[in-house]
Amino acid sequence: MSHRFPALARAACAGLLCLVIAPLVTACNSSSSAAAPAGSSAAASTAPAKAASSPASVSAASGFSTSCPSAAAVSTAIGSTYPAPKSQPSSGEGLCTYTNANGSLVVTMTPATGLSMAGVKIAMAAQAKAQSAKLTAVSGLGEAAYYFPLPNSGGGPSITLGALSSSTYVVVVSDAAPAPTEAVARLFLAE
């Protein structure tokens, strides 16, 4: 099984981010539509249809960018001050890490080519289930968006949000509440 985003999958696999990106990359690059067998790795074999065969899929437009929004824009959206991000673009994908004394805000960006709304839901649902977390749909954010909360080491929530637009798929991992996390995703989706 080949990974369409191998550099991003390797670079982004730090904690929770790996849980969402790697299975989605695997799921979106497989041609099978079978669900993962019981007891198997979450979403590793879940495979939504490719864009050519799915009317609910999104093809990347010229709007995809690997640029990280400014620290000021992200700080305003999330409600906490962050310095300039560490950016790690690789082969047309992007990884932006904003770190302050309270922790890190990590965002990955990949082109939406071939990704479907159903595929995003399947991958996010599988990851939420694997973490015994409740998946919540986010209305009005891109073509499809979902998040799930997990406890973080500080005792508060850690939100993992995946959102798909016509040109970009982003995953945001933050220690903020859902609304500010959604605001950050909007910056990356240019909404």
C-alpha cells in the first residue's frame, strides 16, 4: 500500500496528529471500500471512494497553500499568544507548529485532490472510536468537518479537528475549546 503523502505522514506523526493523518492518507489512497475488521488498527483499511467515483468528493483547486498564517492571526483566532510558527512544507504538503509556554498548536495541510467528504467522516470516526471519544460534526466549516476531544496531560481537553475544503484538507490539534480550534481551521482553509 503506497502513501500519497509519505513525508507528511512521517513528519506529522507526533502524538495525536499521527492518529488522524496516517489513516486518512491510507484510507484515501486505497481503492477498496471495505471497513477495517474488528480488532484491527483503526481506519487503516477503511477506504472511501476516490474522487472520480464519488459525487461527494472534492477536487483541489488552485487555492491550496502550504503557507502558515501569521502568529498574530492564529493568536487572535485561538485566544492565546503564539510566536511565529515552525513551518515544514514537504512535497506540496504543509505542517505548521505554533508553540508557547502552554503547549503546541499543530496544523497539517494537504491538497484535497481525491479526498471525499465521506472519507473524511469515516477516517475521523474511526480515530474517535479508537480513542473512545465522541465525534462531532462541525457545520459551516468547509465541505466537511469533524472533531473529537481527548484529555491532555494538563487535564483539559485536546481537540483534534479535521476539515475539508475544495482545495485543502487540514487537521488541527489544539488544547483550546472547539470554537477557537474551528477559527484556526478557517484561517488555513481561507474561509
